[in-house]
Amino acid sequence: MSGAELTFHDNEFIVSKTDLNGKITYGNDLFITISGYSEKELLGAPHNILRNSEMPALIFKLLWETIKSGEEIFAYVVNKTKQGDYYWVFAHVTPSTDNDGRIIGFHSVRRKPTDHALNVIKPLYSELLRAEKSGGVSASQQRLTALLQQKGLSYEEFILAL
């Protein structure tokens, strides 16, 4: 990966909220600081402003399908800063609802991933990216499905076991 790897403390959390279209409506101080953007630059911007090219599209496909269906998801994500540096997070993304239960946006809390988890995720994501480059997201999904079947785990079980 290009740029420097940034990190944060185990007891810190990166928090952001988006609207239904993924536009940022809130970011805590750590989110703003680590992203390298000002709060003004972030608010109203699409969350994918932080998308790192080393991140498989499949993971974002799974994320959006899950949260738009009203379910929570956990995922490992590598983000890109304004300066071109990067940082890994273990994200917990949930839909935000109004009093009638309608989804009105999304809320993400990210913590520092463990070294063990990254030792598993980094090569997996490299493999998924290679599959995407040769056969698109469907090839990446086939590879992930095969891995999960081999392990006898659901995606959620696999991620939470790391």
C-alpha cells in the first residue's frame, strides 16, 4: 500500500453517521483528525471519500446490502486519508431508525483491529481483489463463499472469530 499506515489507541473509537445515500452527517474528533479532512470538508461528502483502492468492492457490497436490509454488520476496512495515508478499522455499522422504525441513516463505530485479525484479513483481501480484477465482484464473492464453506462459518461468524 502506498502512504504511511496510521493507527490509533485500543481504547479510542472512530464514529461517523451518514444519511441514506452515504453522505457524512457527523464525525467525531478522531474521525476528522485521522481522515486528514476538515469537518467542513467531510460533512455532506460521500463516505467513500475515504475509500482505499486496496479494499475489495465485495466487502462494501455486503455492507450496503446488510445495512439497507435493516441488519448490523461487522467488517474490516482499510481507509485512505486526504494525504494518501491509510488506516485499518474494525467497523460495526448499524442502521439508524426513526420512531416508526424506518431507516433514516447509518451509524458506524470503528475500533483498532487486532494484529491477529489483520494477519488473516490482509491476505484474504488481496485474494479477493485479484479475483475482482480478473472476474469482477461475482468472482470475489465466489472465492469468499468457498472460503466460508470450507471453514463451515457464516460471514459474521468468520469476522467475529478473528
